[in-house]
Amino acid sequence: MLNVYQHWDPLQTCVVGSCWPPEFFSYVNDSKLRNLLEKIVTETQEDLDALARVIESHGVQVFRPDISNWQRIQYN
């Protein structure tokens, strides 16, 4: 693991991503596959939330993307 401690340029802001909600995969007909995809995004979102909390605990401002309008996505 690489550790870098630089007093002249501390991290002030950071962007931490987000996952589609489990409902995003409602179009998948295979229930076994759909359940697996839902589990993956749920666990990934939990990990991203934990990462954001750790970063914020060090005084860094964290921005998260707003994907609340995921239903409006159009597929070509």
C-alpha cells in the first residue's frame, strides 16, 4: 500500500461514485441472474457509502452523483 503524506496540498474534496438501485435490473427475466445483480449493486453501494464516511471523517468534502432519476435513462 502506498502512503503519501504531504503537508502542502491536503485533499479537500473528492467524488465517490454510486450504483444503480437494485430495481434497475427489473428487466432481467432470469430471476437467479437478477438476484445476483441486485446483490452485487447493494453490496457495492454499501462499500461506497463506507468509503465516503471514512473520507469525510478525515475532513474531506465528498460529492456523490445524484442518480435518483435513473428511470429516465433511454436505451438505444
